[in-house]
Amino acid sequence: MKVVTIVGARPQFIKAAPLSRALRQAAIQEFLLHTGQHYDYGMSQVFFDELGLPEADINLNVRSGNHGQQTGQMLIEIEKVLLQQKPDAVIVFGDTNSTLAGALAAVKLHIPVAHIEAGLRSFNRQMPEEHNRVLTDHCADLLFCPTETAVKNLSKEGLTAGVHLVGDPMYDAVLLFSQAAEQKSRILETLSLQPRGYLLATIHRAYNTDDPQTLSALFHILQSLKETVVVPLHPRTRQKLADLGLLGASAHSNLRLIEPLSYLDMLVMEKNARLILTDSGGVQKEAYFFAVPCLTLRPETEWVETLTDGWNTVVGLNPAKIHHHVHSVTPPSTPPQPVFGDGRAAEKIASILYNQSARR
Ligand code: UD1
Ligand code: UDP
């Protein structure tokens, strides 16, 4: 069996790492297509170097652009590759423009689409991610869900065929790489930080970064917290802060604005934070895996399981709420529950793919 796996953005390299291993173990031939949506070393190549991902077989170098231009360019180029490679299935991850372009290119060529992280919903149609995931799910033949909530969401949209509850490959990745992170990362020493002696924040959602007033308000909230806040800056956020003249403003404050971290460094930073503030999907989950309290800087979350027992709290950009939680939060007494699978999601996906192709 031969698959084309489509990746393009940071979280997709991380999800692809355990899957790529599992595909090799199942003797499934993989052609790895990188759309080039993310291209800085720290947003792309570092993950290939660190996580043992094979080098991409092709990089389309599509890079940044408006949604239509970026997605359209990917669609044109992916179609060419699929016509040439003739895979038995195309694998796409999550909810980025690379995901949608891959799913559309494949479904129009009648190539089965396998969507990993199917069924997630924010029910917020302002988010480009929501368009991408809804459309991708409706193109997909195999819908690999990380949680029971995702299965229910699909069922409400009439999608029940080809749905498999397998768990979350991001949990697989955390189990796979945590030990290496502990052994290899020196990030706490490099940043002179003590375990539980800092807050960790990440911000990159379009609705938090693209409106100057919103981003400025968020920046000032973080700056008003009375302890060290380490912020590995997504390039989108760095650019927007620079446009607002706010990058220099952090020099003598509690904010440590740093370059994006490698995955191993990020795992160590998450595990040792007193509290995480984020608008990232992946980071919310990792906070839960590591039992670190999290505040979600969004109006809602797709990862509703993380809200259980107060491990994660949706605070939006409400300064009073954020201050209240930052100052009062203590880890809940009930530990996080194993709602994201057993760490073998990638193995299960590979096995289902293999069996499906054997049946055709
Ligand atoms: C994308 C995904 C988002 C995902 C995120 C993961 C879409 C619509 N959004 O958002 O769902 O959560 O990736 O990180 O697909 N840039 C660089 N260098 C890079 C990459 C980006 O400078 O290597 C800058 C460019 O100015 C670009 C901006 O970041 O315009 C946004 O990049 P883009 O890939 O369009 O969206 P993300 O915000 O990264
Ligand atoms: N991540 C990383 N370095 C960073 C920030 C995030 O390695 O500086 C990892 C993080 O641990 C998680 C993934 O990137 O595994 C989340 O990606 P991101 O926040 O970009 O996207 P989202 O999950 O919101 O789609």
C-alpha cells in the first residue's frame, strides 16, 4: 500500500512523527508532501531534525498568502503530485489550509482521504480552521477521531461511515518524545528559569493577532501579570507586535519574548510551567497531558475534555478573569483523565489503513 501524507504547518510535523513511524512498521509506503506553508527553520525543519521524520519527498514552497491564494496554489500543485504518485490514500491532519487543499485535491481525483483529528468543532465560523475542518471531514472516507466528542460532532452532521475513535497522535508524540526532551533539552538553564517559576504563553490565532486593538490589549494583560511570562513568538505574532511598535516595549518588563521553541524544548517548558496561557489547540492538550493548569485565551475551545475538573479554563481576553485565575489557580485535586487514547493512535490508524487497502 502507498499513501501520500500532506503536512505544511508546525503541529502537522509533530502529528506526522508518530504516524510516519507506525506506517513504516506496518510496511505502508509513504510519500511525504510538505506544502511549504511554514518555512522558517524554527517552524519547520527543526521538527524534521528533532523528531526523526523522514525528509519530505517534495516541498511545494507555497509559503504565506491570503487564504484563497495560498490554498489555491497548494491545490494546483498537490493535484500534480497525486496524479504522478497514484497513492491508495491521502492522509491529512487537523485544520490548516494545507489540510483542506490536500483533501480537495484527493477527493476530486477519487483517492480516499484519511483525516486525522476529524470531528473537532469550535462552532465559530469566524475561524479559518473551522471552515477547513468541516470541509475536510465532509471530503473524507476515513475519519480518525481523537475523542468521543469528535465522534458525536460528526454524527450530528450525518457522518458515521468510516469513523474510527483512535485517540490523539499528539498524545502519542508526547509519550514518544518526553524522555528525549528530559535528557536533551537545556532550555530551563538557557533561560535561567526554575521549575514552576514562570508562566508560559503562546498566541497565534488570527482573531487575537490581526486586530491591533485586540493584540495590544492582550500584550498589556500579559505585561501586567506580576511574574515572568515566557512567550515563544509565532512569526505572525512577532510581525504584528513589531508593526505596533510593541516588541521593544517588553525589554524591561516581566515578558520574555523569545523565538519559537523546538518541540523538545517546548515539552520541557510546558511541563515545568506554573501555568500556561494559550490560544493554541495543541498547547491546551499538552498542558492537560502534563497536568499543568491552562487558561485558554479564546472565546471557546474544541478540546472540551480539557475543561474537566478545571484543568483548562476558557477566559477569552477578559483581563479580570485572567488576573483572577493567574493569581488563584492551583492544580485541581482530580488528575487529568485518559480521554485522548492510550498512546497508540498512530498504530491504530496504520492498521486500519492497511486493512482497508487489503479489502479493496
Ligand atoms: C496556521 C494555521 C493554523 C495553525 C497554525 C499552526 C491556517 C489557516 N492556519 O496558522 O490553523 O494553528 O498554522 O502554527 O492554515 N510566517 C512566517 N514564517 C513561517 C510561517 C509563517 O513568517 O514559517 C508568518 C507569515 O507572515 C504568515 C503568517 O506567519 O503570513 C501566518 O502564517 P500562516 O501559515 O498563514 O498561518 P498561521 O498563523 O501560521
Ligand atoms: N510548539 C513548539 N514550539 C513552540 C510553540 C509550539 O514546538 O514555540 C508545539 C507545541 O508543543 C504543540 C504544537 O507546536 O505540539 C502546537 O502548534 P501551534 O500552537 O502552532 O498550532 P495549533 O495546535 O494551535 O494548531
